[in-house]
Amino acid sequence: MKLVALCLFAVCCSSLANTSTVLNQVRKLREVQKELNDVKDTVLKSDKMFNAPPQDIEDGCCLSALKCFRTNLEIDAAEKPQRKLYRSLRNPLTESALAFCTSENNSTCQSCDSLPKVSGREFFNRLESLIQMGLSNLSMN
């Protein structure tokens, strides 16, 4: 009897831990969205062009796309809002929230340098789309 109770307790604790992780991931992605909106306004005023993953990110390429977005922001992270966004994109919670589409074979993902350059507006729209995909995936769990 004690063994059964202990097993049930372990299952409940595991379930709560998983729920807590998902909630933290959702919270982090919402924070990224807010920071993204703060950065958009400043960058959209410039004519800067960025290498950006395609709008429809291929299966298995979410983390590769995230890395590309980070690389572009790292290069130009002089202002505080951009540094904040860059740090949030490097956060392990952000990475784990976007790892849902990672596959064993992500060799089909293009390198960031080979991607076409797009305007700041398009760059941030595509990053926002990736974050939305992560939030949608987390809401289905």
C-alpha cells in the first residue's frame, strides 16, 4: 500500500514539474514578445538589412532559425532594448520552448550567412512568427 501511494506521489510531482516548465517557457516567450515590440520601433527607423530565415521555417530548423536571429541581433546589440532581447533569445527556456520542431537531421537547414537579407520590418515579423509558433505549440501541450 505504501509503495502504491509513493508511486502516485511521484507521478503527481512529475506532472507538476512538467506543468511548471511549460508555464515558465510560455512566460519567457511572452517576455520575448514584449522585448521584440520595444526593439521594433527603434530598428524600423533605420535602413538596416538582416539575414533572416524564411517565413515558413522548415521542420527541424527552429533552433537554427533562432540562432540566426540571435546572430543578427548580437552584431547590432548596441542599445539596451536590443541587448535585452538578445539575452532573452539566448535563455535556455526560450531554446527549449522552440525545440519542438527539432529533428535528428537538421542538415537541411540553411546557414545564416546564406540566407537572403530582408528589411528590419520583415526580420522582426519573421522572428515574431517563430515566437508565435512556439507559443502555439506550448498551448497544445
